[in-house]
Amino acid sequence: MDIWTAEKIILLGFLLKGVWCRYFSISLPQNIQALSGSCVIIKCRFEIREKYDKDLTERATGLWFKDGTDLNNNLVFNSSTSSQNSFMKGNITGKLKDKDCTTVFHELRSDHSGQYYFRIEGEGELKWTYSETSVSIHVIDSPTKPTVQLYVEQKEVQDQEEVLEGRSVSLRCSAETLCSSPPPTLTWSSTPRIPLSESSRLEELISDLNFTATHRQHRVTFTCTITYQLQDKNKTAQTNITLHVQYSPKNTSVSVLPSSSVLEGSSVTLTCSSDANPAVNYTWSRESEGQMEQLQTGDTLTFARIHLKHRGWYYCTAQNQHGTQNSSVMLNIQYAPKNTSVSVSTSSSVLEGGSVTLTCSSDANPAVNYTWSRESEGQMEQLQTGDTLTFDRIDLKHRGWYYCTAQNQHGTQNSSVMLNIQYAPKISPSSNCTRTDVTVCFCEADGNPSPELEWHLSGCPVTNSSNMFISEERLSSTGLRSSITLNQSLTHTSTLQCVSNNTHGTASHRFNLLHSTPQVSGFHHFSFLVGVAGGASVMMIICGISLICARRESNTRRDDGIELILADRENECANNAMLSPTGSVTQNHEELHYTSIDFTNTQPESEEIRGISSLTTDYAVVQHYPGGVSEAESSTGGDQPNSRIAAVVMSEKNQTVQEQEAKMGEVFSQQSEDTTYENINI
């Protein structure tokens, strides 16, 4: 026989005793817990002997004793008197006539805790204290905590780690009901706060919280609170439960210290983190040539000294039994400029007058700023910024060293290029001749590439010989100086020309080799008039003598004059160069031939003054005709003001010098465009 069966038999015996033989008895709870400041309800029922039934009327009185049954010392409540003056304030809510002694006490204090006994008094002899049975009232300052239970998929679970993300979860809160007016309430809260679906059954003081578990509820604390609204203040009690939800990795990320953009050579640490339950395992990999290269495991990846080869994408994989998630980061390695260079659009050697663009490039991170400068007279001249430097029309002044400076916040690097301007030869205006016992002529030429120099005598190239000596001197990488020394015998009959050439062109310069009669300095009109007057007087005296001497020397002077004609065989090389095969004059519109004709041999031995013309140098144009003198004379005529020619014609042997001078006049030519300028010293 178990204990429950025994209790049922005993209870049945008492009931039968009460039916068949009633006796004084009472039914009370053994222990009641009450909240300070609130109330307590004592559920109570009693029995009396049958003979006292007539005394149990509406006017019956119920009394309560505390911690004893002495009427004088332990009475704390009498239903027949006002309870305001009693130790216990309250009233009997049951009907004593019906043997219901249920009582409510209000405004409980902590000193109200104790053992309470009930006494019934009727109108007649009914006066009975139920001293054998009592109720223990315990007054508490705070309410009892509610109870919280966890249900997953409608099944109660004790291990909170069994909650998986996506499952249906219920939290049930229940509490013992204490006397309160208004009645107590149950409420749910969470930390952090999340939306809750709450249902309550106030009659049972039960509240259910229903939701679907997600990773957001992991380690969230749920709180169920019971609240009593009392007159002086509210009193609460609460119970907490922390939910543990298992889920796959989420919010996986990679952080870089000091940052994802790091300076080459510094230390870098990559750290991977992930939100998951249970904890994940981390694996590092790198994208290399389109393939994933496994590196290592663990939540960190460290480079003690970062290099350019380390730049690229790095991946962290977080994994647990519920899933996998990846995160990546681009490792950006910053560095100072490297491999800075300057390129020229054509080549570093460019032709004068062309267009040239210099372009600077550099390998750097972050991108660099470019600055152009030029070395000028030992100083650096700032030009402009940008990766290109353009010359629309290059000039000799632009040649030299150009520098490109590439700079970012991590450093600077320079590159340079020599701009080599190529150009056709240019002969210096300072090229000249000096004359002592011999004639020395100097010719300076400048060109790029370095030019060559040749000397032409009477139109033909010459080299070192017994009559001349040629030397050269290199002045610079582009400059050349040459000198030629001529014996006196060559200076009366030759035309000297300096010719310079390189791959881009040719330049030439002509020299006058004949003696120059000194110019009269300080000439005055008054002196001239005095000289003319004196000369006229002398001329009248010696006129006759002069005529005789002139006739006597005419033959000799004619022979000397013939030697001066440009048709002399010494100039055969030059003349042949100017004539066509048929003997006609070639149409060279640009070639100018400079020649000097010296008439000093025609002066008389007496060194007589021959007028102003003897003190000056005249330039004349000598026209070459295939028909000789007669054709030259017949060709004169017409009106050509732009071609003034002084023609010198030598006639028959018996002509005098005066007759020769008389032949000199102004004629105009319409046929020849090959003009020879000659220096005539008279």
C-alpha cells in the first residue's frame, strides 16, 4: 500500500466520522505567505456538534487569536466589533451560519507573522476555540520570484544549448498568487530588447513568450517580472533566463592593422572575426594567378616586413558544424616612386623646328605628381608640372638636360634626358682672312651632327699642297674650325669658298683674296676743291707730255690689262662649272660669284692722281656671252632698271687706257640670271 492510498483511507474515515458523529473541527491551510502592505486570504471551514446548531445564527461571531488562545492576551480580531481598532484589520468574507469562516486581513506588516487560531461564538451556549488547529502566516517584504520554463518545438528542454536557429521557442512564466488589489501582473522583457509575442492567463498567473530562434537571440537574457500594485509602492519579483542559440558563421570580416594601405617594409597583421555558435575555425588563403593558395589557419595572419609581392586579395574562411562564410580584403602596398624614366616622342636627337614631347613615367603607390625642370647655367630652372612636356617647334635654345621629378608622400625619384637638337651647318660671321706674306683664312662652322669643312678654290675642292696648307680644330661636339694658308701667287687669281655640310644640309661662305686699297679717312669737300684746282693747273702743263707717254706705253698696258680678264685660263675650273655643254650661260638663279679685278697695274709710274675712282672699290657685274665682245655690245639696250651692269670690255691692242675707260658705261642685260659680283680695284 502506498502513501497516497493510506491518506485516502484516513480522509474517508474523518468524513464518515463527521457524518455519523459530528464534532468540533476546522479546516485551515497550514502555511500562508503574504506580502507586506498587501492582504492575506485565509480559507476556513468549521464543524460544531449537532446540539449547537440552533445557536449558529446570523448573529454568530468569529474571533482570531495570534500565537495563543487567551482571550485577554491573544485576541487580535473580533468580527462583531470594528477592525480599525484591532491588531488585525480585515473581515470575515464567509458566512458563519454556513460554517464558512474564510477571512481577509489587510495592510499586513511584518509583525503580523505568526500562528492564528479561530473561535466561534453563537447566541446560546455555542462558544468554541479551535486550539488544536492553526494557520501559520508568514509576511514577506518582497514577492516570490516567478518560474520560467523553456520549450522548443513544444517540448520542454533543460539544456539551453539545444536551441538551434530557426526552431520554434516558447518561454513560460508562472507565479504563486498572493492577495493583492488589484491582482498582480506578469510581464516579459529582454536585453537587448527585441519584439515579443506575449500571452497571459491571469487566473493561473501564467504568461507565455513565443518566437522563432535566430542568431539575434543568442545570449539574450529574457526576464519575467511579477508586479504587485500596493498603496505605498509597487513590489516586484523577476526571473531571468539567457538563451543560447546555435547558428552558422555570420558577419565574418577581416581587419588590417595598421590599415589596408600599408607602407612597403612595415609590419602588417590581418585579423579575422566571425559571429557564430559554436566557435568557428579560421583558414587563410590568397588569390594567386587565378588560383586559391592556402596559407595558414588561425584568426590572424602577420607579415613582419611587407613587400610588393604580398599585395593582392586575401580571404578568411570561418567554419563550424552549421555552415561556412568567407570575407576578403585587398592588401594595398604603398611605396615611393620606382623605375622613373623619361621617353621622347621621336628620339632624344630631334631636328630643329620639329615637334617634340617628353613623357615621364614612374611606378609608385599612391600615384605621383610630376615636375619638369631644366639645367640652365648651373641652376635648376622649374618648367611645369604634369607627365608630359611638349615643344611645338624645337629650337637650339631648348637643347640641354631635362629632369623629371616623380613624388608622392613616401619619396621622390628623378630621371633625366639630354635633348639633342640636330640642325644643318651654320658658318660663323666671324670667319675671315688675314694677310701678311701669306693669306690665312679661317672658317668656323657649327652643326649637329658635327659638320665637315671643305675649302674650294676657284670652284674646285682643294687639299694640302705646296701652295696651301689646311688645318682643322674641333671646337666642341658640334663646332669645327678650319684654316687655310695660301701663297701670295694664289690670292690674285682665285675665288676661295668654305663649304660645310652634315646630314641635314650644307652652308658656304666666300672670301675676297685681292688687295684692298685703303679707304680715305677724314675726306672733306674743301680739301677736294683745293686739290682739283691745283691738279688742273698741273695738268695743263704736263698735258702734252702725258699724251706722248700714253701712246708709248699703250701697247704694254694693253697686255697687262688682258691678264686681268676673267676669261684667263686660271679660272677655267670655275667657268666650266658655270657654263652648259653648249657654251651658253646656265640659269642658276641663286648662285652669286664674287670676283675682284685689280687695275693697279694700269697706273703710270709717276703715281699720278686719277681721281676719286682710284681711291674706291667698285663692284660690277660681268656678263658671260658665248659670242664674245661683239655679242656683249649688241646685247646692251632696253630698259631694265633692276639689272644695272658695269661692263668692262677690252678692245684691240692699239687702244689706249683712256679709250678702255671710255668703254666703261652702264648697260642693261635681259638674258643672264647667273650673276657674278666682282670687286674692281681701279
